[in-house]
Amino acid sequence: MNIPVLIALLTGLFAADVVIPPAAQMRPAELAKDLKTPLVLHVGFPVLYKSVHIQGTGYAGPGSKPEGLEELKKAVAGQPLDRVIVIYCGCCPWDKCPNVKPAFAALKAMGYKNVKALVIPENLKTDWIDHGYPTDRRVSAGKKCCSVLSSCRQTTSGFSLSSQTRKLTSRLFMLLMLKVAIFI
């Protein structure tokens, strides 16, 4: 293991103390306008990436794990240090995400100067998919991964749900989506 990776791993261990400054935070609507310029990387759990992810993004391993940070290093290898790199997870609410802060800290420790973190307040479904922003869905062994996403949106589209109910439904759906993707 080389020195930059070791520094990144050690920095990731203290990720709870990492503060991502407002200037390094990006909102979904801003990213949706331009998915081609930045290098956009998913730093969350593989089951989420395999089921559905932001269109054209690469997978860089879970930022909360040493092997994920090692994958992140490989994903950015050869990129200029001033390249715009946007990282996101989407597994859970922004303030509870275990993956973004360690990945952000690791990239900064590796010398990348223009790292942005996509702020996903609730989860990928609520803050990206439900807004109609572009996604890629994986097909594995002839099965449609998480086809439940579209049927869930069709089923609930005619109902008026309270904010609390929507949040609970969204979180339960994400858990269900993760469980379904595990078996695909």
C-alpha cells in the first residue's frame, strides 16, 4: 500500500469529524444539468449501485470501508488533480450517510482539489429518481433489477400522502429495494 492510500485510509477513519464545506456541496438539480463534465462516482454500497444509479456514473466502492477507499483510488487513477469529481451515495439521509465523508476526505488527502459531494437529503429514490433525473438500471441474468421501482411509482402516483408518510414509505421502499437487489 502506498503513502497516499495509507493517508486516505487514516483520514477516512476520522470521517465523522470531516466537514464538507458548502462550496463543495452540490444539489441534485445542479448535477442533473451536466452529467458529462464531471467525473461522477458512486461511493455507496454495491447493491444500490447494481440496482439503480445516476446515469453514466462509475462505481468506486463503499467509502466507509478500506477496500472501498482502495477502489476509489483506482477509479480516480490518472485523473488530473484539478478534475471536477462528484461523489454520491444515496443509501440514506445525508446527515447519516457512512460513505460520503470518508470518500471526500480520502480524495482531498490524495490531492484532488475540485471534489464535490452530491447532497442527497433523504435517499436516491426521493431526491433523484422521483424528480425524473436520468438513471441507469442494471439487467442481470435476464432479470430486471428492481422493477419494483416503476411499479411502486405507478401504484402510489394517484395518492396524496403526507410528508411523514412519504418519508416512511420512501425509507421502507429503499430497504425493500436493497433486499430485492441482494437476491438478483
